[in-house]
Amino acid sequence: MATLFWVTLDVSKADDSNNVLPVVSVLTATNATQSGSLSGVFTVQRTGDTGQALLVNYSIGGTASNGVDYERLSGAVTIPAGQSSASIAVAPIDSFVEGASKEVSVTLVARNQPFTLVALPDTQYYTAEENGATHDILTAQTQWVVDQKDEMNIAFVLHEGDMTDGNTSREWINAKASMSLLDGVVPYAITVGNHDGLMTSQSQTALFNQYFPLSQFQNLPTFGGVFESNRMDNCYHLFSAGGVDWLLFSLEFGPRNEVLDWANQVVTNYPDRRVIVLTHAHVYSDNTLQGSSPDQLWLPTSYGRDNNGTDVWEKFLRHYANMAFVFCGHVLNSGTGRLVGVGDYGNQVFQILANYQMDVLGGAGYLRIMQFFPDEDRMSVESYSPYLDTWLTTPDQQFEYTNLGVFTNANPGYLVDTQNASASLIITNDTVDLTPPEVDSVSYMGVPPIITVTFDEPVEAVSAQTLDNYAIDQGAVLASATLLPDGKTVALATGSDLVAGALYTLTVNHVKDCARATNEMNEPYEYTFTYVPVLLSDSFDEGTLQGWTIVDEGVFAAPSLWLERSGRLMQLSDIYGPSFGACDHRQGTYIYWNDPQALGWSNYAFSVTFNNTDNDGVGVLFRYQDSSNYYKVELDSQKNFRKLFEMVDGVETTLAAESASYSPGSSYVLRVEVTNSEITVLLDGAVLFGGTITDSNLVAGTVALYSWASEGLFFNDLNVTPPNPWPRVAFQSPTNGVTFSQPNPVPIALDVSDPDGQVEQVELFCGTSLLASLTNAPYVFQWNTSGSGYYTLTAQVVDEAGPIGVSSPVTFLVTPPLPKPQITGQPADQNVYAGESAMFCVKMSASAPMQYQWLFDGEPIDGATNAFLILDNTQPEQAGDYAVVATNALGEVVSETAILNVDPDAPPEANVSQPPSVCFPSVEVLDPGVTLISVAATNLQVLNIEWSSDCQTWNPFVTLTNNGGVLYFADPDAVNQPMRFYRAVAQP
């Protein structure tokens, strides 16, 4: 069945003074071919006056996919002035794959069709890849918008700010990669948050404007203009949807007064457009405006910005009858809030907050879907995660507003001829496939192994399942060949187990593809491998939980949420039982491998990598038969224990315990080795519980992964292998997930256990390439990589007969060389009177740690080793040249010279008649996170500076003597405080 997709763009008004609407219709002229030899054409016609151009909207349907099978259609076509028709060209995209022909349908729709806005709340942890999040989450959001654009008639995407967490190039690169999926598909606006360079009164948004420059937007039909030349910090967009023309503002975090003045002027220029304001901070989580209560946190003014939500309402929003919506993020707590304000003209202004960053996975990909129904003057709001494919359904996440007062005058623009509203054309698949299939990958699993051969395209079933088309040497026998449901993968069953450590070659030949005239492989494909038995291996990169069964035992915060995403198995629920204080007999959730053959596994080594962003229980089950019989290893960071349990006939017994834990947010390899009655547990290669534990109550069973009250637990690289009788080899360094920066070499150190003295050498591999052969302990190697990127290393132990042991792989990242330090803000010249203070500072773009040394007339100043230099009670002899040398591991740079002039005369008595006053003109955070604060006082001699974390209890900090001008003080301890306040108290 064809699916209809809605797209709405601007349409002209009625075509004449009598308000007689034109009637539009559509017919198809030509079909198309996939190769592009023929392009398809729809023709749209109108009746009536042709004196004005007319934009006609249409929905898109059919079995062909918009933007995939043909160049993307926008959903609107312009009939030019003076003409009665226009064409919609359908340009096929050749996939070079044979297949069925596909249909494209076009249905004309009125201007006032329902439409959707999508809001992306704070994405800072996705782009920074913190708190268990990856930038794949943001990509999932934008890809979902692309996929749903036509069906939901998505008119605009609104990013609510804090796109990044640390305002770094790496984060902006991640953001750009995800947001660029929307380019040419759906227009979008980005508001700049405090984490995007507005942490202080100064705008540091150069990176934002580098990665999302004005040049990217200024030529789009939806773009209006900017406040500041060549800066996207404050801008506006123009679009039409639902029969309404819209003016969309994107305003900076805590917008400056001059920005609001500009916005006021822009609104007056567009009195006939409804207004949407997108800004980072506006509504608080108590359903009031930010700034309406002294108990509210994270106010823009607390960052040195000009205006809170209450100020923006009073100075801007309330004054216009066409003001309609405000969307924002920023606030934590519940991350939701909303209120309806009434403007000076009685119009309702709907103001809505959404921010999910404090949830698991840094927000878990939840976005806001805001659908508008013009004929009903109604909007609905829903919260959905494309990454998890789940909805939030509480009243603060799913609600609607009726009687908006927004669509009462929506303009249909034209009438649609119902007899000729739709047409369709066929894209004929005329591609001829002449390319034979190739083997894409080979893997194996099980004992005896099932060898899996995956081709690069679907293959013909008869040849794929002909056993004679496959062969393996060394006397091994293949018992059967089965084509799997994906049509590309063949499973080869071996008649018996292969010889561990032996070298085998698999040959594949004569397999055909599914082309109309089938193509047969040109030449045999050979795959050579050293056989290492594997009972189970799962990298969790298929996005399904096939082969696994979930068991929930806990009753609190149930059910569990197990998912495969981005090559990780994750558990995102806080499920636990019987109580949160329990340290044994705990009831959490686990997921076990449900292959019936696995119930017979007896002796094996079971390893998995885990990373728990929470601090509660994580572990594994082994020799699992059912929910009443298994062994369990559990680690708990909060309760500081590691324990080994056995569950026999439903009775739990502690076999071993020790007081130690793990670090939340760090990756570990947990390994269990069971041989007969001996159990050895290792964490990152270190043996736990003092050595091997002996217990013979459970003799066989499968494996499982376990979570208790751990909301945000991740597993990957799971392997179960037969007991390894060979010497053990493992990587001490590097560890999984570590990052190195060029040009530094990667230090490689291997732990090789060789109790019988069998080892002759250890071979180190990167992929299939041999890096080095190490013949003597210690087995260490300094590797100068060939470039930046991800690398996977393995090591194997070799004796006189060949390989006798293989390590688990380790994967790490090598990044390009870090740039040498650069000065982004030079120290400025100073002119002061004798007795006043002077301050020089430098701003850097460099990696930590930085070292500073200030110079006076070219000579080092003792103790002047910060990013700033404060000179109190300056005297004429201190006048001269000041500069700073900034150094890190990558080099050093010297600042420009700043000149200090000291006037020996006393300052003029201009302030004698003024009352005493004191204020803090500026607060800056300088490298390495030191807070630098300026104090301006008038007719006050001595100031006591105090600090507080709650504005209730104040602590003395420093005493300043005011000799005129501005004084300065620094607070290096503030970097360790989540919130710090200051006040100046004058001594009598």
C-alpha cells in the first residue's frame, strides 16, 4: 500500500480581487527508467488568473522512496506568473542493482495541511560522548527526521542549544556530521547555549560559526537575516506551514539587550507572520519563567548574561499580537516545563521546555515531536527516542493544546480538483547486473564450528547450497551448506571439530548471484586462518538480541531495558530487588545465551568487556541451567564488594568475597575460567578472590550477563572458548578504548604466562599484518603507527610447532598530532594612576596542562605563573613592558607585549560627591580553570570579599584595599565547586 507523505511550503494568496481561488490538478506525462535514460515528469495545472506565481503543495507516495530511488522532491512546485502549468521532474537514482520496477505518486494537497516541528533538546553529551552516550544518538535523531520528513510533513527542526558540552572542535565535528543529514531535506535552526561558548558575558562562539557558518544558510529560501555580520548567534528564518507564514527567531543564551532591541525591530517588519522564538534558556522546571523565583538555578544572569526568561517576556514577547511559541532547553531537574502566557493583545504564547541530558545515555535520544492541526487550531506534543524506539507518556511528556488562536485565519491558497488530484508514474528497473558475487567475510563459531560465509550481494540458492562449491583442507570435512534468510550468508557445518592451532584454508567457488542472467564467481576465493575454538562470540553489532533470553527478577524499577546499539549491549533500567540495601540474595536482571547445546558446556573460558556508568551491581552468570542453578560473579562499586555466589536448587551460597570494586565509567574485562571443579575469576587480567576457588556442585551450563540497580550498563566483546591449555598471553597495555596522540608511539606490553617453558616467540599483529616478533621477556614494543584511526591488535604465542595460544584483541584510537599552543586573546595595554591595580591576562587555544611565566621588561617575575597577572598598588617604577610565555608538551608561544603606564599623580577627585558603591563588572574562567573576578568600588577604602555555595552561609576569602579604579582577585578553588557565589562587604 502506498504511504502518503506531507510537505508544505509557501503559497500565494487568492488570485484576484474577488478572492476566487484557483483550482489545481495534476497529470503524468512520462514514466522513467532507473538508469536515467528516461526521466519522469508530472504536470501541475491551474485555472483562473495567471498574473501571480502560485506555489502548489503535494504529498508523495508509492513504492519508490523519495531521496533514495529518485532525487528528493520538495513537496511543492511553483507555477510561474503568466503560466498555467509547471512540471515536477522525477530524476531516478541508479542503484546499479537489478530489481522490480517502482511507482511514484503525487497527490495535490491544500496549503493548510497538518505539519510537524521537531525539537532537539540539549545534545551536549552525545557530541562529547560522555555519560555513556555516543554521537550515534544524535545521528539516530537526525536520520529519523529524514526518514519521517514526508510522512509527518516536518517543516523545521529546532535545536534547543548546548549542542556541545566543552565547545571543542571534536564535539563540533560530531555535531556537524549528524546535523548535515538534514541538509537539503529539512531546514533547521540552532540556538547557541552556554556550553556552546556563552558561559560568560563574553561570546566565544567562533567554533559554532566555523562549523555552522552564515554561508551555509544565507542562500536558503527559508533564511531571513542575522543580528551581527557573519555570525549565526542571533538570526531569523522565514517559512510557511499549515496555511500560516512564520517568523522563527534563534536567540542566544540569555540574549543581550541589544539583541532584544533587534528582535523587536524584526517583528515589526513582519506583522502578518506568526512568531516562534527558539532560545536555550527561558522556562524553568517549575512551570514558570526563569528569573521568577530566587530558588531557581542556572539563570542566564548568573553566567553574566543580560536577560532571564522573565526579562525576555517583559522586553520582547508580550508586546506582539502575532507572538505564538517559545521553545527552550538548558534546565535540569525534570528537564520539562511549560506555561501559557497572555500577551498585551490577549494572544496566547505557548512556552515549552525540554531537556533530557541528565537521563541515562546523556538523554537517550529523546526529542520532541510537535504536530499542528490547523483545521482544529490544535497542537500535540510527544517525546520519542529514535535511538531506543521508545516513548515517554507521562503528562509532562505527552500533552496537547487546543484553541491556539494561531490558525483561525489559515489560508488554503487554492482549491484541489478532486477528480484530478493524484497521478502516478513508474520507474522501470532497466539495470543489467554483470558483476559476479564476491565473498565479503568469513567467520566461525561453535565446537565443532559452523563456518559462516557472507557474500556482497544475494546469491542464488541452488549454487549457494551446493556442497561441492566449498572445500576445506587438512582433511577436514564439510557436512552441509545452508543459505540463511538474508539471502547473502551461507552456514557451513563441519563434520567434526578442527585441530586447535592448525592452519586451514577454506575455498569457495562457482556460487552465482540472483541477476536475471546469473553471474558466477570469476575465480576461487581462499580464506586462510589459524583455528582457535570459539563456543560463542558476540560483538553486539547486529542491533538484535537473537539467541538471548531476558530474565527479570527485581520488582523495583522494573522492567529491564536490554538493547543492542552501536556495537554495545546495554541495560538502561534501574531494576533491583529485594531491597536497595541488599548485598546478597539480590534480584536484578540477566540475559542468557539460549542455545540448547550451551546447556552442555562444562569447561570453558568466558570473557566480556563491561562499562557501568552507574555504581551498582554488574556481573556474569556461568554454568547456568535455569533460574535456580548457576554461578554468579557480582561487583558493586557503591557497596564496595566483589563476590562469587552459587545458586543450587534455588539456595544461594557465597563462595568468595573481597572488599574492592570498580570505577564507574571505566572499561574492564571480566573473565571467568571453569575447569572441572576449579573456578578462576580475573578482572583486567588480575586474579580475584586470592586465587582459584574450588566447587563441584554445578558441572555445566550456558552464560549470562547480569545487572542490579545499574541504569546505564554496557557490555561488548563477549567470547566463550574451550579451556586454553596453552600458555596465556594478554595485553597489559594498551587497554581497550584508550586514546593515543601522534607523534607519540603506542607502548605495547604483553603478559605471557609460560609455566612449561614452551614459548619460543610472541607474534604481534595489527589486523592480519605482523608488527613484530618478540623472542625474550619482557615482551614490550614501541609502535609508531602509520596514521590516525582505530587499531586492533592481537598477539599469539608460538612454539617450535607453530601457534599455541592467542590473546583477546585490544582496540584503541590514535588521533592526529595536537596543535601547538596558540594565543587567542593577547594581554592589553594598561593606563593607571599610582596606587591603582592593573591586570594582564592571556587566553589560549591549547591542550592542558599549560605553564605560564610572566615577564617584566623581558625578565621573569617571581611567582607570576598563571594565565593572568594582577598588580596591586602599582607604582611608577612598575611601568614598562609585560609579556607571558605559555608552554605545554607541544611547544611554547610568547604573547605580544603589553605596555603599562603609571601616572604618578593622584587620580582626579571625580567621585567625591558620589555615594559609596561596589559591583563586579566581570567574571572570567581562565586556564587552568581559575576564576578571575574584577571589583569596581567608589568611595570605599577596604572591601572584604566573601564566598558561598548556597547564598546563605558566607566564608571570608580576601581583603582588598581600594585606591581607585578596578581591583582584581582570583579563586583557584572555584574550579572544584559546582556553583560559587561572591559578595563584597565594605568595612566601616
